[in-house]
Amino acid sequence: MNLSEARELFPGVQDQVYLNVSLNGLMPFPSRDAVLAHLDKRVMGKAVKEELHAQAERVRELVAGLIGADPVEVAITKNVSEGLNIFASGLDWRPGDNVVFCPELEHPNNVFLWYHLRETKGVEIREILPEAGHIPLERMVEAMDDRTRVATVSHVTFSPGFITDVQALATEARSRGVLTLIDSAQSAGSIRTDVRELGVDAISIGTQKNLLAFYGLGFLYVRKDLAESLNPVFVARYGMDLGPDAHETAISPGTLDFRPGALRFELSNYNYIGLAAVEPSLELIHSLGMDQIEPHVRGLAARLAKGMLAAGLPVAGGEPGPHLAHIVAVGESGGGRHYSADDPAMNELFHHLVSNGVTISIRRGILRMSVGLYNDEADIDRVAELSRSWVG
Ligand SMILES: Cc1ncc(COP(=O)(O)O)c(C=O)c1O
């Protein structure tokens, strides 16, 4: 499978230029077909639990393969936020322990949980300020001390969308006994993510963006031995080890044996329709391979950034460089707004693009254009041309 064949699988590319994977990835035909097949079985009363479980395990293996993990290190969750919470709440915090992160560049769902731990467990928050849209890793490392338990970052921030050097952070953190928790909402599936290579301890992923499927399904990777040292806050049948042949309604009286690794965090029935949707997209991502996908999406983002700069527009981060992932942010402020840009001129550009069939977002007061594996050079050149003509 090559990228132009893959593009054919996405009806959403046909009547628009869709540069919005950072909100929702387009879903391919095979995912729609799998969802319809799932619905048909339910409507006809033909759904078989064993088949649903087998699908969940296939998906777990596909995700594990994508991130270089062992399947038992991958828990099936509801979303990124749940995964982050499962990890953070499973640690044995003592008052005065601290967490280091850069709240201004994190999604709110990787911020509130730490405030909650501050209120409930006395965890100290060490807030790092961004520098020119980047999470400054040196500042993060400087802030670590012997009470630092966790350093957390987004691998790619949701706005302005720069890549964090997770490997460098994890190396420094590990040498200080600090755990790394990575929000991969905006990366896995578009940016190569190998947990061993990166040396991270935990990663949370959702399926609605770069995994090209629904909201309401996610995955939490936790290194096996670490997962087994965490205490799940919620516990239910699917996290329990009752042996391979035990029915799911079985109980082992008086005992609490967890399944290995991250499987202990699972509660009960999964989002099966979400699993049906993501299996074909994961297969597509695997058949293209990250060695093909990452250079493609980052190459198109670099082409777009150059086109915007040539039109005289303010591209966050300036010329393409190692910071540039598959997201190009245009605008100057980076304030707090989600539906209108801080600069009125950028609002006009937004409306000009949208009224010409370009689908993008505004995040933190700037325009966010995000490239998916289904985009091509013609998409990028169309947006650059529309922007040039708007500048006049
Ligand atoms: C960086 C980042 N983290 C977390 C989230 C929240 O994801 P979920 O809704 O899967 O919890 C988002 C979604 O927009 C995001 O961009």
C-alpha cells in the first residue's frame, strides 16, 4: 500500500481540504464498513462475545506493535484523559512529592488531574513556563529534585503543535529516578513512537485523531514492572486474573490477583464499536508503516509552513526545523481562545479558508492546520495559494 492508494480510502478528502487531524482524523471506508458490520450483528442479535473479545485482543496487539510495547503493557481505556488519570492516581504519592510540567502547553486534561492530586494528596506542582511555544526541557530538568516523581509532557502539543524531545527528557528523568508520562494524543499514528527507544514509562493515546477512528476509546501503555507496582483506583473483573478458562462472571473468593502489566487497569466491557472502527485504521497505519507516514505528514507540514511564510504570514516557530511535527500554527498570540483568533486579521484568514472549503481549527488564539496521512501536496498548495491570494 502506498500513500496515494491510501488516500483513495478516505471519502473526506474529496470535497474539501481537510487539515484537521488534530481535532479528528478522517475515518477510512474500511472503518465505516467494519462499524456497519458490527451494527448489523447487533441489530440481528448475532454478536458473539468471544469474537468481540478476540477483536479487542487484535487491536491491543496492533497498538502494542505500533508503539514497540508488549501487549500486556497496553490497557484499553476510554480516552487519553482516563489513561493519564489511571497512571497518576495509581502512584503512592506522599505529601511533598512533586510533578514537573508545563501547564500552558498541555491540554487541560493533563493539568486538572495534577491540581486534584495537589488538593487530595499534597502533591507539589512545579510549573515550567513555555519558551517561544516550546516546552523547555532544560528548565524541566532543573526543576527536578529527589521528591520529583513524575515529569509529564505532550509528545506533540495541541497548540502550537511542536515536537517535544521526549527521548532527551526521559533519559534525564530516568537518571534522576523520575517517571515520564507522555500525552500522545497528537502524536502516535503520525509521529514514530517506540516506547523502548524513547525510554518513557507511560503513554496515553486516544483513537479520534491520528488513529483515525472514534472518540471514546484509548490506550494506556505502562512499562510492565512499573504497572505491576501501581495501585488501580478502580478494580473490576477484566483486570483480574482468574485463569484462562474462567468465565467472566467467575469470582475467586477472597483473592485479588491482578492480570499482568497494564491489564490490571481494565474494568469491564470495552467500547466494542470503537474497537471495530479502529482495527482497520490501525491495519492501514501498519501497512503504510511509520517510516512512510511520518516523513509524509511532516514533509507536507514543512511545505505548508514555507508556503505560509512566503505569503508573509506569521508561522509559529518560523522556518521548518526539528520542532515541526504535522501541525502548522499561524498567528502571533497563542492566547486562550478556541473559536476566534486573537488577531482579527487571522480571523479573516480563517473565514477565507473555511469559505473556500478548507477545514482547520483555531486553538489558543492561533490558526491550527494539521496534516493527516491522507493529505497530499495538492491540498497543501491549495491552502498556500488561498492564503497568498488573501494577503493580496
Ligand atoms: C494533547 C491532548 N491531550 C489530551 C486530549 C484529550 O483527549 P481525550 O478526549 O481522548 O481525553 C487532547 C484532545 O484534544 C489533546 O489534544
